[in-house]
Amino acid sequence: MVHDGHVTRLNWQRLRRSLADPEFGEAVMAEGIRCGAFIELDRPVRANGGF
């Protein structure tokens, strides 16, 4: 997002626009990417070394 020459990056929290959205929903993730939002996914490591 650019305003008055300054760039502000959007950050989608848990990939939700509102509490009504499911956490990490695919459609909301796609919308965030289209809007240029910073998308962060936390992937826990399992005991067997996988994700």
C-alpha cells in the first residue's frame, strides 16, 4: 500500500480478514497475496522431523 510516497506492507494475521474467516483459509490467503500482503505460515516440527 502506498500513500504519500510511503510504502506500508500489510500483514494478514492467521490469514483472516475477520473473526468469521476460517484460520489459514485458502481463499483468504489468495486474496492476501493478490493485495501484496506479507503472508507468514508457522509450521510446527513433528517428533519424526516432518512438518
